[in-house]
Amino acid sequence: MRQGFRVIDSDTHVNPSLDVLLRYADEDLKARIDDLQPYRRTVKTVPGRGDAEDVGSSTILSVRPVRLQRVAGQKSAPAAQADGDRGFLSGRTQMVTRQPITPRVAEDNARGRLRDMDLEGRDIDFIIPGPWAYGAPALAPHLAQGLYRAYHRYMADYCAADSRRLKSMILALATDPVWSAQVIKEHAREDWVAAVWPLLPEGMPIDDPDLEPIWAAADEADLPIMYHAFTVETPYFPGYRDIWDNPAMGRCAGQTWGGQRFLSFMLMGGMLDRYPRLRIGSLESGHGWLERSLRGHAGQVLVVAFSPNAHLLVTGGTDGMIQIWDAASGQSLRTLRGHTGAVKSLAFHPDGKLLATAGTDKDIRVWDLVAGKAGGQVETGRHLMFPALTPMGNLFLSILQLAGSKTRAAQHDPARVVPDDAVAALQHCPRIQVRQIGDPTGAGRAGPFERSMRCGT
């Protein structure tokens, strides 16, 4: 806890050596251990980084890594070997800490991790395995399944030091969704489990229909789906061939682009429509958890706005309806009906009690949100967009698209704050119309003040 905030590290790793991981291997994996020989890699242990400092080197798994090595502004160098002790950013970055990380916290020293957490002020660690877990779907099924079973036993043991503070995820093998669904059911109620991570082979999209058993099992267990961007081991990150062999650009692309791709296809693939309770999140990618989806419109949602105090969320769409939501809980509070066309714009009164809406039915409607009903209507007779209320709340502004004018007016998003001195900043719109609300508390009766001005072509 720091300054009253609960601190969760959602991107902290373990990368146990093969010796540690194999302590938790079942007999099936031990009998086929020689099959892992092509993927063994010896690395030097480094003091102060949580490695096993009592040994000079350790063996880890590495599955078909690519080597990004060109320094920006320099010619490409001959390809380096993938073995040895050089990692993705070896020699290019340094881990800097005020105090050294306790030895073996990345291996088997969970109590040492807890001491480090107390020192740094972290309440919960959400622990992610090393790159071998990303690459395992490229292995033979018996190896991938055996390694994931071993990791689950290892993590249950590791987190047992304090399962309230140490958490991890179930590894779901995308090459065998039925097996993965069964694994989710087996481990879902264990204290260390906080999410499900679907791990894909190269070339398989996250919205592949074959993955349906994983979504169903996670939804039934009420476990979120998490995504951590892939790196330089298979299945790699999107665009890894397009960054001109530069590891810095690869690092940027791997995290942000990977997270965006994941979130986009989870939305477009319809998984959240089929499983409305399913929560998803991406880590180390510039955005975080998608806590919930809101279902209420019969068509496409076109516009979203928060109330001034951020307690309400309002949405409008092609169905002509305006939905009022509790922003904290996602509960639908009210549906406003009155528009006969798509709702394309929303604007709150500064006190949050009035809402102005406009759309393709050529009307501006002002709603009394306290009473939950329409308070007034302005018929413009023209297609209009972007209503906005001034900070004082006594004027609203709308942009009209006149007959024969260029339709690009509808493609620009002018500033929302529109006192008179800001009108000049609105460019590329054929005409702006400003109307006075006769009585703001009377919800939008048009007063005598009305003027139009040209502000572009």
C-alpha cells in the first residue's frame, strides 16, 4: 500500500530454470525429456536480478527465437547465433534497481519475493512465465501439455507462500482447446489462479472458432482472459519482420501493436457478445483491462459521453435510443426514446442535469435527466451534427449540413467547448448555428437569439 493506494504489479515474471520446472513434471513428461534437448539454452546467472546466484549458469527453454540486432543508423551485422547466453536485449539494456532483487525470486524463492514486495510497496504480484510459455504451442502436443501441467503445479507451490498476494494464470494451449477447457475447470477454484492466458501457435488468430471451448470454460469459471504481448520467440509479435531488425522498435511494436490486435479481434470476433460476463485485459501494452461490455442498443453505438461528475455514461446509436448507464457498475439506468433517426452527438449541461442530443432526424432534443424525459426540442429542418452547450449552459451550438454542401463537414470533430470566442476555431463546416435556450432549467425552449455564421467552405 502506497499513500492509500492498493498496488498491483500486473507484469512481473518468473522464468524458472529447467531444473526447477522439471521438479513438477509428471511421469509422461519425464519419460520424453530428451525431446526437449533442441530447445535447451544455457545462460549465465546475474547477481541482483533474482536469478539463482548460487550457480554460475542455468538451463532454460527457448523455442525458435529470432535475433533482432541492428542498431539504428548502422548497417546490418551478420546474424548471431541464437544459443549461448545472449538474450533479446543483451548488451543493450540494463536493469537498474536501488537495491538488488533477492536471489532466486525468479526461480523458487517466493518468500524472498514477498520481502521485495514489502520493500517496494507492492500488495499483489500477478506473475507471468518466461518466453518458453509463449513458444510451447510450437512444440509437439505432449511436450506443450506436459510443460503447462508442470507450470501449474509449480505456480500453485510458489504462490502458496501467500496466495492472497501471489497470483498467476492458467496457461491455455490453443492447439488443443478441449484439453485447455478441462484444465481451466480443474484449476479454476485454486487460490493462485486469477486469469486465463490463451497461447497461440504462429498463424492462429485469437478469434479462431476452434477456441470456443476456452472462452466457454473461462466464462463459466468467471475468470478473465489476459494477454501479454509475444516477443522474439514463436509465435512472435505482429510485424516482427517489418521493423528492419531493430530490437528497440521491436520492443515497441511487440507490446502496443500486439495488445491492440488482441483487443480488436476479441471485440470484432464476437466473443464478448456470446459471453457478456467475460472480462479481458492486455498487459504491458499501453492499455489495461476491459472490465465489462454494455449491452442495450439494438444497433451500432455511434457516440459516448460521460457526465461532468463521471457518474453517468450516455450512449447513442443507430437505433435512435439514448442509453443512460451507471459508469461504475455498468448497470442500465434509463432508456430515452424520441429521435426517429440515428443519434450521432451528445452534450451535457455543466450541472449534469440536462443532455442535448442530435442526429439524422434533423432535431436537437434536450432531456431532463432528473425527470427522465424530454424537456424541449428544436426542429432545424437540416441534417446536423455536434451539438454542444457553452460552459454557462445557456447556449448550444450545432453544425448544419446544408443542401448541396460538401459532405466532408460530417467527417470533422470540432471542439466541444463553444463560447463565442471559440467559434472561429471550428473549421471546414459549411454553417454553424447558435441558439439561445430561453430557460436552461426549462430544458431547451428556443429563445429569440439565433444566428448563423460561415466559417469555412
